[in-house]
Amino acid sequence: RHGRLLGGVPSLYAEPPPCGRPLPRDDRQRFVDGVRRIRAHLKAGDCYQVNLARRIDVAAPGDPVDAWRRLRA
């Protein structure tokens, strides 16, 4: 299961490294408020497409640069 990613792209590890529980930086209400603001802008015609991003922290062992390199590969 973990040996392959994205339908045929081989992963670099047989098993994913252990990591902590994902913790969103913003609370749920702030996210909901953002969705409401976006919907108002869409309805007003200010824009036609919006990506609402959230930052999520995850504690993981190892070097973050190495993790970035694995994701990039």
C-alpha cells in the first residue's frame, strides 16, 4: 500500500515515516468565516475562482529539507 504513490510513481520508502497528529493553525470558525467571505465575493462577481488554504503543522522526525526533496521527487 505505501510502496507506490499517485498510481504508479514509486515512493522512496516502503513505509511512511511516523509523524504526529495534524494540527490546523487556524480554528474552525476562522475557516468558516473565510468560506463565507469567499462565497460573498463569488456571488458579487469579484472573482470566479478562489483557493482557501490552511496551514497545518505536523511533528515529524528527520530533516525538513529531506522531506521537501522527497515530496519534490
